[in-house]
Amino acid sequence: MALELFKPFVMKRLVDLNHAQNIKSAKRMVERQRPQVWDVLEEVIAEHPVLLNRAPTLHRLGIQAFEPMLIEGKAIQLHPLVCEAFNADFDGDQMAVHLPLSAEAQAEARILMLSSNNILSPASGRPLAMPRLDMVTGLYYLTTEVPGDVGEYQPATKDSPERGVYSSPAEAIMAMDRGALSVRAKIKVRLSQLRPPIEVEDELFGRNGWRPGDSWMAETTLAG
């Protein structure tokens, strides 16, 4: 879908980079999906907004601008926070994608229509970018602890060492991928890029306080 949408830009860039001698040969490269085409596509879509519209368009926030990301598959993956403005859900809704062509159109889309600039309803002033439905359910599920779940933290005993202790979030994710840890099991994990709660910071780091890179152990779930 992205290749078809950005086809003219990709063809021009292929000629500019001397991957193709003219537009005709660039078009053949795109149709045959040569490896250079995908590299150029990633370069072309960077900071080039697209417009998403879901019918029926009942108010001006029914069409908004987004910065696209390339993914596998043919479906559009939409952030749940913008579903309220579109009145969209995830049961097979169809959305139209439009591409602003000129520099002026792109600037207008970025300044006036970007979803991050349209978080309040123009009619009532109430927030539109808010969690609801699927997102609330998912947040509840991910942040609920289940005592005794797979891979739960167990303190050391005379016969066995501590279990459920991880040196980094990446190690905990690897354990989950192997089936050795549940998403909702309470674990201990070492963190260095997340600021600890104020009481933990005072106890561990004293008067100097926490700085990025300082390690501390958090008791949490994998999603918490």
C-alpha cells in the first residue's frame, strides 16, 4: 500500500540517486520491487504526513494527519487514542488514506491536521484523545497482578536462590517469549532509565538523587 501511495516520490528519488536512468526505468524497478526500492521508500516516507479519513465525516476531526510507519501486512494500524475522533473501532473498519503532495499541503497537514495537535473537541472543548473500550480493557489486564502466576518472584531460601529476578526489561521479555514468565506475574527487574518513586530514590540515592544510568530494583509486573 505504501509503495503504491508514494510511487511518484520513490521513482523521482531513484532517478536522483542514479539507481535508474529515467522515470520509465524507475517505474520498472518499482513494479519489480527491487531491493533499492524499499530503502528509498523508507527515506521518502520519513516526515511525510498522510491523511486518514473514516466515513462518515461528521466533523473536521474525521480527517487527521499522521506520520506513517512501514509495517508488514495490508492493514492500517491505528493508535487507540485517536479512535474517539474517528468513531472507529477494530472490527474491520475501512479508512481512506490521502497523500498531501506539495510542500505547502504537507506543512498545512503538519501544523493544522496532525493528530497530536487535535486532542480537544472543537465543539465542546472536551478531550478526545482518551483511553476507552479496548484500550482500557488492555490496560486493566496488563497491570493486574496474578498471585502464583508463571515465573513469579520467589525470595531466596536455604535450598534455592531467588527466582523471578531479571537484570533488565529485555531479559524479562526474553523469558516471556520462552514461556518462562507470565505478563501478570510479579517480578523484580533492574532499571536504569526509569526514575524510581520518590521514597525509593531517597532511600537508595540519598541527597544526590537518581541520575539516568543509576540502577535500582523494581518490584512490578512485566507490563507495569
